[in-house]
Amino acid sequence: MNSRRDFLKKSILTVGSTAVGSSLIHAADFSSSKPRAGIHIQENDVILFQGDSITDAGRKKDNLNPNEMNAFGGGYAMIAGGVLLNKCASKNIKIYNRGISGNRVPDLLNRWQVDCLDLKPNIVSILIGVNDFWRTKDRGAVNTPEQYKGQYKELLDKTLSALPNAKLIIGEPFGLKNVKHITDDWFPDFPKYQTAAREIAKEYKTAFIPYQAIFDAALKQNNGAYWTTDGVHTSWAGSNLMAESWLSQFKLG
């Protein structure tokens, strides 16, 4: 884990110039992503990453400070956050990562006051959903796409009630088929959760990152084991690809 994290940290300054990754992002279908390259970073903005283990990425959870590398783990949030801090150095922004491994939407709801609303973020990025489905397979949890959608909408309603001017970014849950955990029995059920996330983004007019389409396009360059370690958790290359995709939602000078 430490060596992987060290490698990822070295990639922060190069993520914006990765030609292959950029071409894959532009090749993916962003038709449902609104706005794309439309979020402006303002002076003193607070940006929050939220989600499960993909966002957590081994972060040091007893470090709750913004803008500190070990508080970000070794994934896309650390890479993308570093680029923002570099590009927006004069704007005094604060970036937090509050992703927690294993979380589902109900877990976010239970901790949302402390781990979101109290931070008063101007921009809230959420990637959640793979565990909402996965736990129905490996632990017998009872959850349907309809329940996932309803809980997700409750989360967004709570957010916008407290922070009516917050800009929201919804990431599509994703899985790369035939890589370790992602077996045939994930389909056709798992895509229903992806559809729910896409519908929520459209209904709430949030930015939407179609990670599944992005990774599907990336498979033309290399296989799923190159982009993820197990079909879900990203490799160094996969984390960079996610970071570039996330950053494409912003208008950076």
C-alpha cells in the first residue's frame, strides 16, 4: 500500500498531460454530463470528496485537515485534489476527503452532518453505489435499485436544504467485467444502479461523470486488470484516468 501510494503521489503533476488518458476521456460518452468543464473554482471554495473505498483509497482517517496528502489516500481524489491546489494556488481553497471504505448510501446519510454539512462545502463530489449492490451478492443485504435511488435523493435533498448553493458532482458507480470480483452474476442487475445514478444527476441537474463509459473506452487500450486491481479498485493508471475525468468537469485557467 505505501509503495503504491508513493507512486500515485508522484503522478499529481503529470495527470493533466497524460495524452492517452485525455484521448480516452474525450472518446467516452459525456452526453449526460452537465455541465462539463463548467464548474468554476471561486476564492475560498471548500471542495469535498465523498464515497466508499475508491475515494477513501487508504487515507489516514485521523487526519481531518484539508489539503494534506496523507488525508487523501492514494487514489483519484488525491491526484485530482493536488491538481486543483496547483492550478488554484492563489484562491485559498480547501479540499477534504471523507470517503470511507465499504460505505453505502445509508452510511453516508448517517454521517452526513459531520462529514459534509458541517464542513460547508461549495462543491460536493459523490461516488457511491458499488457496495449498495455488492452487499446484496456477498452478504445477503436487502437493497434494490429503487431503494438506492430513494436514499440517494434523500442525501441530495438534505445537502441542498442545508447548502442550497452547493455544486454537486455525481460519479457513476462502475465495475470492469471479468476482473476478479466482477463476475457474470453482477449483470444485468448492477447496471440498474448505474442507471439510477444517471437519472438522479439528470433530475437534480448535477455534473455527472460516466465512469463506466470511460473505463469501457479505456479497455480498447489495455485490459481491465491494467485499470483496476479487482474490477472495482483502481490501479495507478485507473486512478489517473478517474482524476482526469473528474477534473474535466471544471473550468480551470
